[in-house]
Amino acid sequence: MADTVVFLDTSIQIARMLREQEMRARIVAWTARYRLKVTGSIAVHEFRNRVLRDTAYLLTKLNKFNSYQRTLDHVTNVLPRQMERRRRICLPILHRLIFGASDAELTERARRYCRSLLIYGEARFLQGVDSTGPGIGCYLAQVPVREKRRYERYEFPDQRCSKSLGQCTLPRSLEGKIELCGRLLQFLDGLPPARLTGELNRARTFLRLVVSGEPPERLFREDPCLQVGDLLLAVESERVSDVYTMNYSESQAYCDILGQDLTVRPNNPEAAERHYRQAEKPWPLP
């Protein structure tokens, strides 16, 4: 594998930055097998929406409570079930700071770490990656987070393509990949229900719009970066032979049709990677 290229999806990139040391070491060890490591512009966009927005939220709670412990208790016990993804982002950030300090020290450490992540997080997200590839025209992925008031107010670009005022060129990029979009749609339409997920079904709906030649304004209304991010990452990865992910459910379909080998990093850091080669198909159901 020393001469191959691997595509790191959003889930791997987030885990590489935020998870416990053992998990980060596992990811570094696996990616060291590859000559080049690449990711996609959509991964940057998703990182901002999944991690940096929650970091800004966490900083507001640290400012409000002026206590690390009360903030930790709030994230652990008060966030409703609908915000489970936010809890999964906030807790690793807080837990990385807990060793050998008072609550006041931890509070200040946490505030500084959150600010550092908001300002430099996207650059760190891309450290250790050789390329983000050509991208597919996601305008929002290029707009950075801006600090408006130190520790207090941060300006994010809108999450929705429909609010990019026509500056996003993603629809035109997909027009240039109409043959690929047609193949993806045909493949997804042929999958048995057991291999389909909610996002794969949304991808089918969106691909039908692309293949039928709907105008950009109609595609924007679907907010594809939010609704079908795994599809867009798959399109960005089409020329890469190996994909590394923590998300088997959608990746198993896209890697199948794109002829890619798939490596899955289990959530348990003690478990070894699961590697699925094209020659070993059919792969197990998700």
C-alpha cells in the first residue's frame, strides 16, 4: 500500500483531531501506510458545521457559567436527546483538558482551547493531508470563521447552499459530472432496501434532479451540502482508490460503485480497522 492514495472522509478527520490519544494514534498509524492522503472541500464544510459551530456554542456556555465543571455538567446532563451529535463533539473537547487543574484553571484552559479551535481549527483540520483535491465548487467551504469579539462572538457563513447568493458553483460542477451522477443514480436505484439508508435515499432524489437537468436554482433549494454530504464526498473521491471512514453505512454503497477499497475505523479504539477490498465483494450489509 506504500504507493497508494487514501481519501480521508469527514468522520476520520474529526476523530483524528478530537478523539482520545489511542484513537488518534490508530488513525495516524493506518494513514502512514499511504503515500498520499487527501480529503474533500465538503469535509471542510462539514467540519465547520459539525465541530466549529458546536465549539462556539461551548464557548458561550463557558462564558455564561464561568465554570468548567458546570459547563461539563450542562453538556452531559442537560442537552436534550435531539442534540446528541452536539454532545459527542463537546465532550471530547472538554475531556482533553481535565488533568491536574482546578475548576478555574480548567475554565480558562477550555476558553482558550475553544478560541484556538475556532481560529485555527480549519488549518489544523488540513494538517497531515497532502491535498483537498479539485473540489466540486462548494463556495461555503472557502469562507472562514471570523472572530468579531474575542472569546465572545464568531461569524459563520450560512450552512445552506441556497443562501450563497449564487456564488456556489456546485451545480455547474455536477453538470460536468453528469455521466458519473447517472451511474451513481442507476446503482442506488438497484440497491436492495437493506443496503439503503435515509441519506442514500436523499441522494437518489437529488441525483434525479441533477440527471434530469434541473436548473441550479432548483438544486440550491435542496441544500446538498447539508442533505447529501456523503454523496458529494464520494464525487470528490472518485479518482482515489482507497477510502478511510468511520461511516460504513453510506460508504459501502459509494465505494462499491466507484471501484474503491474501503477501510472502516471502528468507534472502539481497541478494535482493528476493517478493510474491504473490491475483490471481496459482496460486502456485508450495513
